[in-house]
Amino acid sequence: MPSASPLADIARLATPRFNWTRAEVKAVHDAPFADLVHAAGSVHRIHHRAGEVQKSQLLSIKTGGCPEDCGYCNQSARFDTGLKASKLMAVDTVIEKAKKAREGGATRFCMGAAWRSLKERDEPQICAMIEGVKALGLETCMTLGMLEEGQAERLKSAGLDYYNHNLDTSPEYYRDIITTRTWEDRIETLGRVRSAGIKVCCGGIIGMGESADDRVGLLTELASLDPHPESVPINHLVQVSGTPLSGSEPLDGLDFVRAIATARIIMPKSVVRLSAGREGMSKELQALCILAGAGSIFVGEELLTTPNPSLSADARLFEEMGLAAR
């Protein structure tokens, strides 16, 4: 007698749980593709509005010169990528860019600085950015590296809604990608963010040469966080010349969709975000990701320092799919 499908009970799948095993997640991830996408879409509709996708925009408020050695990142000072480092952007400039993002339909504004960690001397400027963007009626998100004791609380007081700090990949593959920051460092910062009452934005990058088991491992770790991250960005590696991961074997598009769909199922209430890498995707692949439960995209022609689809291309995608922005 054949074993029951891990996707058979949609109501059970739509109930959040925090004790997923790797074997269980693998069974979901490896299910027949059509069944997986159908189940993910069904779970999505229980907790999220079908046909609605949030438009977010991401701004690099401090570019390049980072001392970390993340193998995917062209902002590392260790790699010769031709990227010119810049100082922290002025608060007024950030607010103006946030206004333009809002005019372009974004409801969430994310700000990223190429730092190992947030320095105390920069906190007043960072908090002023948060306050200014929040005053525009936008959701606020920051990614500033590691946080020390008390910093998350100060960001929360300024009005920060989300803090992004990705796990990137599985614990086993992590050291192949990054050696200057440990897995435990990331978990510690996530704990500080959660303790301060800031919503957690935490996901990973797919297509860095990792195995399917590593992708399952990453997703299992994310689903083991209690509570689940409110925001789960799933990034497709954007290969940049000069970085160690340039020249990596391209990831099959359906494998990327599997990661999106699995994240949707095992973290049913989280917003799964179709993040970096859309510029290299066909509209059909993007559509599959949305059908599999991606509820957010980043808009704007640049995503930190890498290309992103044009606003007109995204407008056509929304029109052709009958999507509403939120």
C-alpha cells in the first residue's frame, strides 16, 4: 500500500508548526512538482489574499567596503569587483528616495548598509532614517549586519518594523560561503531582534552551488525558528564577476520554485518574498513563483548593487497575471 502523500492534508499543512524534521521537509520539497505547487498555492490562500503581491523597494544606504568575505557579495572589500565604496547616505537623500518609492507603488522600504555590524556612532543617523521613512506611511526594514546588546531596542524605539538578517544557506554549507561570521553569530542577532519586538526578516540564497539537501537544510532551520520569521526572502544568486561564486553552475528554474513552494508550506503565515535574481528570470518563472506562494517582490531598477526588472516590466507582469499590488 503506497504511503500517504505529505501534501494530502492541506488544513494540517496550513497550521504552523516548529518541529519539522529534515526528512519531512525533504518529502515536501521532493514531492511531484504539480502537487507541490498546488499545495503551496492552497496553503497560501488560507492565510494570505490570493492575487495580491506586495511591492517593496530596497536601497543601499552605505555601499561597498565591507570586511566580510561572503562569497556571493560584490560589496566585500576582499574582492575586486569594480564596485566603488561610499559613505553612509544622508538622511534627507534616503527620505527623498523613499518618497519616490512610495510614488512608484512600494508599500515597504528596505535599507541596507554594507557593514559587519552597526556602529554606535551611526545609530542617530540610522534612527532618523527609520523615523523619516515611517512618517511616509511605509513599512520599514533595515539590514545592517550584526547587532550588539541594546541596539535592537533603539531601532525599535525609532519605529523599525522589520530587521533583515539572513541565514543564507544550511549550517553544513555555511563555511563554504562565509568564514568571517559564524552561523551562531547570525542566530544571536536574530534573537536580539526578536527580543526587542521587531519583526524578523530572514531567508537565504539559492543557487550558490549547494546541494538540494542543503536547500532542505536551510528551509528546515528557518521553519525551526519559533515563531517563524514574519518575512522570508528567497534570493536567487546573482553572479557578479570578481566574487568567488561567479561561474557557479546555474540553478534549474524549477528547483528555485521548489524552494519557494516548500517555504510557503512549512512557514504558512510568513510572507515569502521573491527577492534577488528576478532580472535573470523569465516572466513565466516569476509567475510560477507567485503561484507557489511568493507574496512580495522588490521593485526598482536596482536591488542594492545588482540589476532588477524595470517598473514597466513589473507592470506588465502584474497586468498579465491579474495581480493587485498591496
